[in-house]
Amino acid sequence: MAFEETRKENVAWFDERPSGNQVTSAARHLLETYSKIPAEQITDHHTEEYGEVLERLHQGQWFLDMACCFGQEIRQLVADGVPPENIYGCDLRPEYIELGYKLFCDRDRLQAKFLTADIFDDNSSLVKRRGDFNMVYTGSFFHLFGYEDQVRVSKAVARLLRPQEGSTIFGRQVGAVNAAEHEHRTNPARRMFRHNPESLKKMWKDIGEDLGVTFSVQATLHELDGDHFRFLAEDTRRIRFIIRRE
Ligand SMILES: C[S@@+](CC[C@H](N)C(=O)[O-])C[C@H]1O[C@@H](n2cnc3c(N)ncnc32)[C@H](O)[C@@H]1O
């Protein structure tokens, strides 16, 4: 299945000229210090689990940013001093990975590796990576799909994890107080399921039963900052989650 990209002028979240406070201080710092972009050319952040990711990368564990887009999280990790050799990014769109190199001005120095793959494709380059990763990060990814497809995508991501206790999926995405499936805002042919912690736990319990594995799920809802997601429903929140293989 291909991800149908919407044109920028059709999406409510696109700002051609973001104002200063839409670029968080962490993003600004990364662009200034890592990419060496002068401050005047640059028109959020660490969670507790970020510290865990840093520590585990220092121990030599393997990390994948699934649906990495421009790879900003990968640059943040590298800028924070972790060894880059075991860091991978993957996205459906090669042009986003290319734009990442352009944005961060690091094509000749970034040692993290990128793959292009559709998570639904059983013949993609990701399939060879099944069982490789101690940690997979998924930011704003699972929420792109309706419930049934989220189950398929989540299982595909779970198969990328090393089959051992402690392998972890970290993530954050759009959630809601009332878990429900919605029509995609810009593509009525698609559905998007917004989880609350209970629905996410139930989904991963079912996935675990199907895969013959137990997962523990920590999930929390967070208020949105400012007018972020102002175009979504009243009960919309951000959901952050950590899913560990037991
Ligand atoms: C909303 S962006 C999230 C980007 C980034 N992880 C973040 O948190 O800012 C969703 C990403 O998912 C990728 N994507 C969508 N469908 C995909 C699929 N079937 N397989 C792999 N990546 C996909 C898109 O290309 C896009 O880069």
C-alpha cells in the first residue's frame, strides 16, 4: 500500500513561513550547532525515554527510526554524541531522506544508514532487517492508519525487534481521550485511528497473542501545546508510548 501524500496547500498543518515560536529551542539548537545553519536563517524535547535511548546506544544497541521522514531524531542522537554505526532510518519516501541530507548539510559526514521501504511490503529491504533492532522509534506513524492497518503495521514493526526481553518500541502520535477511528482529513478513502492508553494496550495485547509474545505498554496522554492540531477535535491529545517485549 502506498502512502498517498497530500499536497502542502491542502493540509491545515502546513506553514510555508513558520514563526519563531513554531521552531522549538531544541530544533533550533540542532540546526545551529549540528548543521551549522546561521541563527538568522532558522525561522521541542527531551523525554525520559530519550535518556534511555542514548544510554542503550552507548552500550552498542541497534536503533531504527521507522518512518523517519527527514531524519531529525537521528541527527539529534548523533549531535548528542552516540555512536552512529548502529542507527538506521527508514521511510517510504526517498525524497524525504534526500531532503534530510540537504536540510542538515551532512551528506558527507552522517554515518547513520537510511533505508527506503513500505512497511506493508513483504519484499522490501526492511524484511532482511527483521529481528535486528533493540529499539524502534515511531513518531507520528501508526496514527496514519485505521485500526486494522495499524495492527498490520504494528506487527511488521514488532517483527523488526530483536526477539528478546527488553526490545522496545518508543513513540508518540496523535491520540484522543475517546479512542475512535476517523476519516482521514484530506483523503476520504483512508481512515485514522486515534488511541487512548486503554485502546493502545488492548491492541498490543491482541498483537502479542497473535505473535506469541507478551508486550508491556506504558502510554500517557498529553495536552497539545498552543494551537497545535487546532484543526482536530476537542478531545485530541498527544499520546506517548513505550512498548517493551517481556
Ligand atoms: C507524519 S510523518 C512523521 C515523520 C517523523 N517520524 C516525525 O515524527 O516527525 C509520517 C512519515 O511516515 C512515512 N510513511 C507513510 N506511510 C509509510 C509506509 N507505508 N511505510 C513507510 N513509511 C511510511 C511518510 O513518508 C512520512 O515520512
